[in-house]
Amino acid sequence: MPATPEDEVPTGAGEAAGGLVGAVVGEDGLLAGLRLDARAMRFASEDLADHIVSAVRAAQQDRLQRVGEPATSPEEGVDLEEFTRRLDGMEAQAAHDFARLTASLDETLRRLDER
């Protein structure tokens, strides 16, 4: 039996920097995937971080629109402790991923300098 829109897992996708940075969030609203075009590595680290945040936010907003939730304000009865915990977890994961990316870029630049 073919999948119907009701059967689809509510995920979201977003892009930034003219499509050089892409993000996908899962049904839980957390980051599920990040795509960086090789040309995105030319951005300064702060600019790249801003583009990543923009892509993730766009993906989160896309997901919210797909499930029919308002993207601009929380509804009454939102568990702020749970929301804060999840947000802190996303921030920690993003910082960890960005640190790994930066270390990889630094290592690549070091190897290029040695040539």
C-alpha cells in the first residue's frame, strides 16, 4: 500500500548560503543531518557557523509547518524544562560537531602547508 501524507514521518529540510549548507531535522525536531558543499569550506569559521545555524533553523521551521505547529510562538502548556533540556542538548551537539569540523579543517590546512 502506498504511503500517504499521514504516514510520513514529519521531518524538515533547510538550506543556507545559496544551497551550500543544508540541514535535515528528524521527527523529534533535532538535527538529523548536515550537508556542507566543499565550497562552503571557503567561508570564515564564524560565517560558516552562522550559515549552519540558518540552515538548521530553516529545517526546524519546515518541520513545524509540516506538522501544523506554529513556528513563531510556543503553545500554552509547553514544558519549558524539557524544551530547555532539548535546546541545551542541541547546542552541545552542534558545538561538538563544529569543533570536529574545525579540527578537520585545521588538519587539512596543516597538511597543505607541509607540501
